[in-house]
Amino acid sequence: MVIDRVTPLPLVLARDAIATAQAERQKGKDAALKLLESAKAKVQRSRDLGYAGKDAEYVALFSQIDDLEKQIKGAEDTGSLIASLKEKLSTFVRQLSSTASRPSRASATTSKLD
């Protein structure tokens, strides 16, 4: 049996944007803030596309991104919040990928032919 996994690509891209924002934060706030806006848009896109769109995790993600933006604007230390946000996104992606697993069409077709 073959198992297909659905990975919410917008959330993966959001996680990458946050990681890049962490690196850019060292160079300046503006680039980091643009990347966080991009991450927020990607999280919203994931929700709009129906990847567990009603899950409360989205509210938590938006809240953490907002908090991170405030910390960057205030020149506060962002290391622990970025790490927490990246971990939360990674966990959410894994959760969505595992709950979205389903038998592939080839497998389903093979079962019908047996």
C-alpha cells in the first residue's frame, strides 16, 4: 500500500521566511519585518486553502508573529520567540501532514481490482 502525504507548502514557506528573518534580523529590522509579513501572508494562505482552516493553531501562530514583530520593532531579544515560533510551525506542519495521509489512488484502484 502506498501512502500519499499532503504537506501544507504555505506553512513550510512561512517557516523558511521566519528562519530567514532570524538571520536578517542581525543586519537590520526592515528586512526581518518584511519577511515576517510574508510569513503571516503564507500562514493566511494555508488557512484559506483549507489546511485545517478552523484550527485554533492559526490564531496562536498569528499572535506569535505579531509579538515577534513588536519585539523586532522594539529592538528586544527575539531569539527565544523565533525558536518557539519555528518549532510551533514545524509541529503544526507535521500534524497536518500526518492527519492528511490517505491511501494513494493507485493503491485504491489496485484494491478494487483484487
